[in-house]
Amino acid sequence: MSYRRGIEASLQCAEACNQCYVQCVEEGSSMKECIRLNRECADFCMMAVKAMQTESPFAREILKLCAEICRACQDECEKHDHDHCRRCAEACKHCAEACYDMAA
């Protein structure tokens, strides 16, 4: 199975989440939930990348969970009107779709 689409989407999502995280930290304590989900999502996207690259026997389960975390991060980022949150929400949406497709 080719995981190329999932790997690319997960890498892009992790990058967007990390950028959003940095900006949210600078904006202060009102962004706590966004910060928490940015970290969780970026970390899990990288775990999903590794699972896909190594063709883990648990890849499908990891991809399903990654998609759920991406959706949660997307939902949180959509609550905010910052450009970095909008970019992160879009990357999370794209990654969730790719992960759900790869897990099917």
C-alpha cells in the first residue's frame, strides 16, 4: 500500500500545528486549548508518518486516531480568527481526510 498522500498530509499538518502553536504561545493564555491540541496533533501526525513509513501492522488504527485528533484540532482552530489558526484548521482537515482514506 502506498502511504505517500498520508505521509505528505501528516507532515504538512504537523508543520502547520507547530507554527500555530508558536503563534498561540505569543498570544497568551486565552489560547490554552489551541496550544494543547496543536502539540497533540503535531506529535501524533509525526507518529502516523513513522507508522506509514515503516508499514506498521497498527498503521490503520494509528491513522484513525490521527484523523480524530486532527478533527479536534481543526474544530478548536476554527473557533479563532487568526490567520495561523485558519491555516492550521485547513491542514488538519486535509490530514484527517487523508488519514481516514488511508485507514479504510
